[in-house]
Amino acid sequence: MHKVGYFKSVHVKVVMIYVLLIIIAMQIIGLYFVKELEERLKENFEESVKDRVGILEFSAREEIIKIRAEEDQTLEQSLRSILSGLNSDDLKEVRIIDAKYQIRATSDSNNQSIVGQKSMDELVHKSISAEDTFDSIVLDSNKRIWILVTPIIHNGSVVGTVYIESNIENVFSQMNEINQILAVGTAVALVITIVLGILIAQTITRPISEMRKQAQAMSKGNFSRKVRVYGNDEIGQLAHAFNHLTNRLQEAQSTTEAERRKLASVLTNMTDGVIATDRKGRVILINDPAVRLLRIPREMVLNRPIISVLGIDSVHSFEDLIHSKESMNLDFSTQDRPFILRANFSVIQKETGFVNGLIAVLHDNTEQEKIDMERREFVANVSHELRTPLTTMSSYLEALADGAWKDDEIAPSFLKVTQTETQRMIRLVNDLLQLSKMDSRDYDLNKEIVNFNKFFNRIIDRFELSKSQNVTFQRMLPEVPYYVDIDTDKLTQVIDNIISNALKYSPDGGNIRFGIIVKNDLLQVMVSDDGMGIPSENVNRIFDRFYRVDRARARSMGGTGLGLAIAREMIEAHGGKIWAESEEGRGTTIFFTLEILLDEEGEWD
């Protein structure tokens, strides 16, 4: 938050407003006071002068209209004696002028030369002619003089006029002194006002400043400090409300933080990927599993459209995902490996129905798709394997039912084919039951320690004695006995299946080789033939259920396609591994390993 400038702060503004209001109030009061006082002083001054003028007018009129004897004083002498008694600081000069505008007397002893002269003053002429009083203020040596001219009237006619010059400057001097006193008082009042304004402003701005600091601390996540309450006024109540708000925000923040941590923990520990978008479909959140599933750096996902991230922008829009009710499979498979994701979409909506965004949950569905495909293939293979003998049996039984059983030459062969197909179905069902038990681990291994060399030789001898084709058995078996802990029945079945396949695919005059070696403390068994071999791309699939490289030939040889699949399950149940190596046209070799047991001396020769 930026620092508030000094002249922009509330503190200064409050003081300035307070001071300005006081100045305005004092100016209004001062102007009104000065104006009224000036008017009162001028009125009092004028009334004082006019009162004396009234007395002077009466005395002058009596002297002017008086009938004089020879022994009496002249008019000028009488008037001079009257004016001599007007000694006052506020009267500068008083003149008595007759109706013919002749100055008959003056109070100014230094200006007696004007007596007997005609007055040229305009106010005098106006007063005598208009028979009215006139006044005016004039400047004399930069001092204001108030001139008052009053006519002397006797029996309705003007017999003269009184001309007075008074020093009204004294009134204005007093006003100046009063103004100076008022200015000093205003300055003192302003100083006191500023001090009081600062103190009063602090009572307002101090709580506001503390609330501002608290708001800054809250923005940084600090909810521990509280605003000091200075009173129970509006600001004090605001401070109480602010502290209450702080407590509520602290509680809400704690709850939100706890929920955020829970959500972060859930998102982090989920095996499924989660992607969240804003209302425009841009990615705003993605957890680590989603990053791993999409194999895209996080910084390349955020703020990108989700349809672009999921690679469906060419077939779907963001609106399609909002209205999508079903999951969607996303195929990211390559030539080297399959990779399929299942995406479920959920809309984030307000109560008003406004869409805030979208949540996409990604799940690696590759294995499930593979299982579903294998299941479909398995069901199809089982159906096919069962349908073939059933179809054969049905056709032969129909022929027998139609009367072929009466033919002594045809009936036995038909019955033999039916019996062969029945045995084939029995073998298939038995193999399926055995695989089902092994898948569910619903079996026990009846293990015993045996000399594998002798055990292996006995099985080879049995096949060598019963073989009907011209195939040579080559044994590369060591004389040193190797002991293993095995279920002899199940391992016999494994070796029988391997040798049976070797015999099926070995040509006349071919060789079948048997070998045993010890490698990395494991007994490695080998059965190799000179058959047609297996293409390199199919070698790893021969242990899958019902898989045949040459389906037509294998079925004609009576195989179920489950022999090597059963062998793999049994070898893995013994803790070993089984695999094949083959070269097309040059034969196939089957390897499997078993855990070897050391003799009492702890070593082999």
C-alpha cells in the first residue's frame, strides 16, 4: 500500500477544514462588527457635532436678527465671541456665513483674513439656495475632514448658514486601532484553533491510522493485533466492529487454510489427475498426477484452454464439455505402447446457474482397456474353441441320427470323431478350470524336495519311449544333482506341455535338446526344437491364452492354446520365470528357472 502524502492525509484535511471554518467565521463576524462599529462611531460623531451645531445655529440666528444699538458690539464681534467658546479637538473650523454668502466669522484664529469675503464653497451655496443641510467628507493633508453646512432660518427664510469642518479622521483612527486589535485576536485565535484542530484531528485520525495499519497487517495474513478503542463514539464503535471483523476473518482464514490444506493433500495424494478451469475454459489448477499423465510441463498447461491441453480441440468445444454427461476416452497411444485416459467432467456452478468453471478428472484406463480387450478376446476364443468341436459333433450326430449308425463302416468312424471332439472339449474345460483356479490363487502347491536331474530325465524317458515320429532327443544334463522344492505334479504338467509342443512342431529327423545350467543361484532349464520357429514380433505372445502363431495347424494338432499359458502360471507360482527364444525357420527354445536348494555343504561342484 502506498504511503499517503502529507497534504493528502485526513489529519491535515481536518485541521485545514477546521481552520478555514474558523477563519471564515471570524472574517464574517469581524466584517460585520467593524462595519457596525464604524457606523455607530460615525453616527455618534455626527450626532455630537450636530448637537453643537444646533446650539450654534440658535446663537448665530439671534445675533443676526438682533437690532443693534450704537453702543452694542458689531455682528462680527458677537459672532466671534460665540465661536470662541467652541474649543474642541474634533472641530477644526466653524464659519458663520450670511445669506449673501459673506463670511461673517470664523473660529480659526489663523484664518481671520477671510472674514468679510464671499464664500465660494459649493455646499454653502447649495445649503442657502436649497434651505437644507448638506455634508461631505474631504481629504486635507491626507486626513479626512467632515464638512457640515446647516442653514440658519428665521421666519421661513434663510438668513445665513453655519459651515463646520470636523476632524472625523479620529473616528477612522479608532477603527484602525480596533481592526489591529481584531487582527491580533484573530491571529491568536487561529493559533489556538490550529492547536485544538490538531488535537481534535488526532482523535479522529489516530483510530483511522491504526485501522489502516491493521488492514495492512491483515493483508499480510497477520490477524493477531487489534485496534485500540479510544471511546464509545462512532469511531470507537467502528473500531469495535473492525476488531470483530478481524476475529471473523481470522476464523474464516483458518477454516479456509485448513480446507485448502485438505484439498491440496487430497489433490497431491490422488492417483487420478485433476484439472480445474475458469469460466472461459482456461486451466487454473492441475495436480501432479495430471501432469504425469499428460506428460506436459505444468507451465505449459496453466492458462491454456483445456480442450487444447487434452488434445480434443478439433472435435469438441468447451461448451461440449460443460454439457457432457458421460466419460470420455482420450487416446494418447504411440506405436511403442498403448496409453488411454478416461476423463470425467463436472461443472462448477453457482446457485444462480452461472458457470464458474469445469473440473476434469483423469484416470489411466490403459490397463482396464487392455483387460477388457483381453476379456473380449478370451471370450471370443473360448466360444470359438468350443463351437468348433460342438459343430463337428452336431454334424456327425445328425448324420448318425439320420441312419448312418446302421452303416457298419461309417458309424464307427463317426463315433470315433465324436469321442475325439468330446475329449478335446474336456481337455479345454479342464484347462480353463485350472487357469481359473490359478487366477484366483485357489490352489495349494504340494511341494517336496527332489533331485531335478532324475525328475527331468524320467519325463524325457517317458516321451522318448512313447514318441511316434522320427525325432532325436539330445540330453545336455549335468551329472551333479541339483535339488529343488517343487510340486512335482504341476511341474510335470509344465514340462509335458513344453515337450508336447516341441514334438508337434519338430519335423521328421529333427532334434529336441534338453539342458540344465545354474545361473545366478537359479536353476535354468532349456527345451529346444528344430521346428518352424516363431516370428520375432510374436515370441512374447506365445504364453498368452489361446494365442497360436499358426492357428489352423495348431488346431489340427489338437491343441487348446492354453498349454504355455498354464506353464507360465505354474512357473511363476514356484517363484520362477519362463520365456522363449526363437528364430523363424530355425526352431524355438523355451527357458524357465527355479530356485535351487544348496546341499548341506552349501556349495555345488
